[in-house]
Amino acid sequence: MIPIESSVWVDLAGVLVLTQSAVLATSVYLHRALTHRALSLHPVAALAFRAVLWITTGQRRQEWVAVHRKHHAFTDRDGDPHSPKLLGLWRVLLFNVYYYVREARNPKTIATYASDVPQDWLDRHVFSRGVVGVILGIVLLCLLLGVVSGLIVALAHAVLYVGVVAPLINGVGHWRGSRNFANTARNSRALSWLTGGESLHNNHHAHPRAPKFSVRPSEFDPSWPVIRALAAFRLAVILVAPVRLPGRATAYDTGS
């Protein structure tokens, strides 16, 4: 039998791997490649990311792209799907998934902001069935870790990804943190380690098409090494040059 202590560590490792896989697939594929066209992915890499997202989140790519582009179009103004400046920080932290789903189910939002991401055969017959993907992911976890551990890891991942990581990006990313640029978003260097670099939100809103979200030596974007590795294996082409700033703070780096 596996010792209880070992089982706990295995479960924790499973949650970390699962959640970070979803986070990195979201940031690299949905966000930087598909939404902002900062890089172009080889069809094999794109398919791998889509499969990972299907079994870990069940998200539809057209919906994610549309909601995020609308967020950029109306950042912290009327029309922003999830602005803590308009809704309040705690409402975004606690009900972020509601605000996302509400906007994602708006046909006008999809038509306006994701018309360049048409549904292909895989979207129509496979990846649009998000519940099937999530169930498949849970079954695979149960086969790999055992039924009890598989269900625990799946539940913890859902809570961490849906209830913690995404709300932190949308909530704290527009509420508190440092700024390198004059916009309403904020950076959190600590949270960026957990969110695949997404919490370097001030940098991203200043340069939405930049493939690398960190701009200073003191900042770390975990998705960037993944992108560099994909490019090294010719599975990605970086279309936009990264933004670089000197290490010292600017007048906007207030930390408030």
C-alpha cells in the first residue's frame, strides 16, 4: 500500500500539474496566440493545447477570445465584463465565473469579438462538448491516481483554477499592485508565478500583443520559457518582439 503521507504529496503534485497545465495552455494558446496573435502555433502544438484545455477546463476557445477582447475594448469602463472598478473587488473574486459565463453566452459578444476564430470540425464535434471533456479528464485522473485521489485532485483543480487563479487575475489585476505603465491594470510579481505570467497585467494592457508579459529583470513570466521552447522546436513562431525596460522603477511603480 502507498503510505498516506505519500498519497497526499502525490495528490498535491497532481493538483499543481493539472492547474498549471490549464493555466499555461490558457495563457500561451488562448491568450497570446489566439486572442492577440503574438505568436503562431504549429497545428500539432495548437491541437495539444486545445486537448489540454478540453479535459482540464471545458472552455470554448471562441468564447474565451471574445470575452477577453471585450475586456480590452472596455477596460474598467461600462461594457467591461469583469471590472472590479465597476463591480467591486469582492464581487469579481467571488463571482468571476458568473460574469464570464454571462458574457460568453452573449451571441453579440461572440460575433463582434471572435469572428476571426471560426468553428472548425473539431470545435463542432469535439471541443464544443466541454462537459464530455471534463468528464474524460476526471476518468483519466481516476485511472492514473485511483478513484478517490482522482476525484480529490479534480475537485481541488476546479476550485483552484476557477475559484482562485482566474478571479485573482481579473480582480487583483485591476485593483492593487505596481505599475510600469499608465493604465488601470496592475502588476503582481508574486502572483505571476501562479498565473502563468497573467498577473503582470499592467504590462500586458500597455502592450497587448507582446508575447512576453515581463518587461523588467525583476519580473518573471512562466509562460515565456514555454513559448521559447516551442519556438526552438519549430512548434511556434514569435510574431512580435518582447518589450524590455530597465530594471529601475518608474514614476508609475507605486505599489499601491
